[in-house]
Amino acid sequence: MPEMYDLDDFPEEPETPVTSAIPAPTAVQERPLSSEGHPHNRDLKERCVMWALSDKKDIKYDSIFMIDGDIHFEVVRKQFRSMRPGKEVIKACSLVLNNEPIPRFQTDVHILPPSALSSMMERYKEEYIDLHTRKVYSITSLKSDEHLRLVNKDKLITHRCIFAPVLYSEHWWMYVLDKVKKTFFVVDSKRKDAPSSDRTRINKFAMSYTNGNIINQLLVYAGYHSLFTKDTRSKPPQISWFPRYQQIHEQPNAYDCGTFVMKWMEVLDPTKLNAHSKYPIEDWSTEDLQGFRNEIIWQIILSSQNLHIQKAIQGAIETTIHKPSAALRSPYVQVNTDELKKLS
């Protein structure tokens, strides 16, 4: 499928937001953005989305989200335009949520950066056993430490639940670990169980009852104790750590798996995961997901963590809101690169 882009004439946010069967945490609190006191009002959000998705050729590599300090990370405008969010956008989303003043992200839930698992899987795929040592590959085996640079060791230790988004073979899904209940779930918008032996091996690489899996390695790397028994005489734990699939609504199209993962990071309650029943949340339509993409963009761009926030506010203020045609307002319109050239 060709890469698809959101048009500059972006649909308005729905008047009535989608609600779930459980209370959904608010990803960005309503508050002034700066000393100038610009509020998070609907007009600013809408203008911010259009400013971020501008397709002018001379600014497509313009940095519009940046964090600097202990880590340096930035996202350029072009990376926000794809309807299939890449690792940089989902990484930005995880960083914003992890550091917002929301109780559950301060005490209970920590989101691993996507590169933490994806880098290992891209390198070793489902062949995760080193044939020379007969052990699982180590997280320190990659030449670059980018997959570890954004890992917050303190929160890996203190937080009860770990969300681990992963991209493999052009598809996003998320692992959920509850260290207290000792449960491990796969949340996938396309799958209700492992579709193949390769995917089963990938799940074992991420988390199974072995000390070598990636998530357990990350916990030990952070200074947390291993999740598994060290008594070699013992059988594997009675509670199986092998991933169980959560029954959840499926994506209505071929490109929104990344949007599902970002929204799940915001609203999913890990205490309600149950392999024997469907997760209590309403199905999301393509139209709902279009609204979510808008929402995620302004949440990232207008985050107080973004060093480019004043630039974004000024750009949003200067952006003219165009009213697209009825055809272009439809969330089912998919425009690829060739079609965009015809429209220009």
C-alpha cells in the first residue's frame, strides 16, 4: 500500500468526543501554555494541527517538537504527516504521556520508548537465540545504545505496570506487564491470538518464562530484580508469563495500528485486562481515529515539554483555517502521493 498523508485541509475535531466504557485519563490538562497565557482552546488546537501538517516543501524537515536535557530528541514536520505514525511520533507520544502530571503515569504506568523492543526485533527478528551461546541476545548487543538512551530506570523500578509499544514487520501492537499480578498481555488491533509461529517466537523474545527476554532484561538493567525464579531446580512459575492476548476491538482499516497504540497508551486500564473477556471499550470507527490523530498531534505539539511550543503557538495563530469540501472532509478519503501531485 502506498504511503498515505493527511491533507492540509484537515477535518475538524468531532463535536462529541468518543467515550469508552471506563473513565479515560486526560492526556493533556487544560492549562495556560506559557507566560502569555494562551489557553488550550479548540480554535488553537485546530490551527496547531493544520500548522503541523503543512505540506510546504521548504519546511517539511522543520523541527517542531524537541526535548533537550538528559536526552535530546526531536521530530520534524514531515514525520507527523503520515497516516501511519512512525517510531518518532509514537516515541514523542510516550515521552509526553510519561511526563505529564497525570496520577497514573506518575505512580502506576510507565511507557517504554518504542525503540526499546523494536531495535532488538529489527536486528534479530524471531531468531532471538544466539546459536553460539544458546542464550537470548542481550539488550547491550547492539552497537548503538539508542534503544536504551530513553529508558527511565527509576520508573521501570517504581511503577507497577509497563506498556511496551513495538513495531515489527510494519505493524504496531503493545505489550502490557503487571509486575504485581504477574500477568503479561498482548494488545493488538489485528490479532486475537498469535497468527504464526514467527509471531509466537517474537512474543517469547519479548516476554516468556525465561530470564533472557527483552522486558525482563530491561528491568534488570534498571536495577529491578528478575521476574523469574533463579532456582534451577524449580519448574517455571505456576503463573505463566507467556503472553496472553486481550480480546479488544479491531482496527477498521489497514493503516491505523499506530493510532490505536497511541490511544491505548492514554486510556487503557491494565487492571481490566482479561484473556477470557473483551476489554470494556467501545469500537472505534475510521472517523473516530481521524479525530484521535488530530488530538494526538496537538497534545504532542502543545505539550509544555516541547521546547518549540512558542513557535507552534505563533504558527497556529497565523494559520488560516480553510473549510474543506464535503469529499475531503470524509474520513474515508485516502490520498496517496501520486494523487496529492494531481491536486497541487
